Amino acid sequence: MRTLTIVGSTALMMWLVASGISLAASYSWTTTSGDVRVVCPLTVGGSFEARTTALAGRLSLDPATTVLAGELSVDLKTLDTGISLRNQHMLDNYLEVRKSQEFETAVLSNIDVGPLTAGVAAGHSRFTAHLRLHGTTQAVAGQATMSERGSSVRVEASFPIRISDYAIADPRYLGVGVKNEVAVRVAFLANKDS
């Protein structure tokens, strides 16, 4: 549930290559217009989404590696499931956002887009990164796509996480729980810094 951070920076590097921008130079990008959704499947069937638009980040392309410097973060206190009691339980009992500042955000860093291939220009790539959530950092892997929008790039990314990997208590209420694996889906625009 707590997983919301943004993975799409992978696509930034792909877009730079596809646009013919020299990788010998260093570029910085700032995220705007984010949409983060954590799809939480229920143990009895069905699912719900926890959503937020509180996504922020700045990334730089390091021409010497395939790793993007900087980080993307999500303000977990703004997550909304559409039901106030479920929001309260999620934020207070499971994500424990009031426990410390470190628990208030989910942060994606060390985003590695791997070796660039011909498929990158098509706008699709696998990536790996580190996700800090609930005071714990774990490796994650997923897929990202991008498309150019004028001077910006639109990124869509997704990756699964297991909530038990982040020491989050098993979410349950009245016998209904959330399955251990949830899916994080992120879409955002990133603008090149001047």
C-alpha cells in the first residue's frame, strides 16, 4: 500500500536517447503532474486503489552510467482510497505515517535503466531501483514507457512490491485483508530544467 513512488525516470533516459540528445552532457528533469495508484487486491476477491497526486522529484542523467541521480518521492499522508475509515486505518495502523518523517514519504532512488538497446527508442524499458518505504529500503524492478510531449516527457511505470518486505503489518479489517503483493502504477510529466 505504501509503495507509491515513481519509477518513470527510466523513460527520461530513453527519451533523451530517442530525441538524439547527447549523453555526454548532463541534464536535469523535474517532475510535474503526477498520478500514483497502488492497486491493493483483497483476500476475498476484488481490489481497491490508494491514489495521490503528491509526487515530486528531480533527476539528473549521469553520462558515465545508466543510473539516474536524484530521487522521486510520494507524500504518503495524501493517499486516498475513497473511504475515510479505510484511509485512517491505512495511514495510522499500517503505513504509520505519524511515526516519523521517514515514514511520511516513499522514495525511489538509484534508478537504473540498464544497457540501452534498439528497443529503447520505441519508448519501453525495464528498470531497477531502490524503494524506501516504512523505514525499509528494498530493490524493485518494473517496466516503463514514455512519450514526448513538446518540451516534456510523459512517463508511465509500474512495479510490484510485497508489503511484508517493508515490515508493514498484514492489513486486515473485519476478516478481510489485502494480499501481500500490491501493484504500483505511476504516470507523470517531467520537464527539462533550464
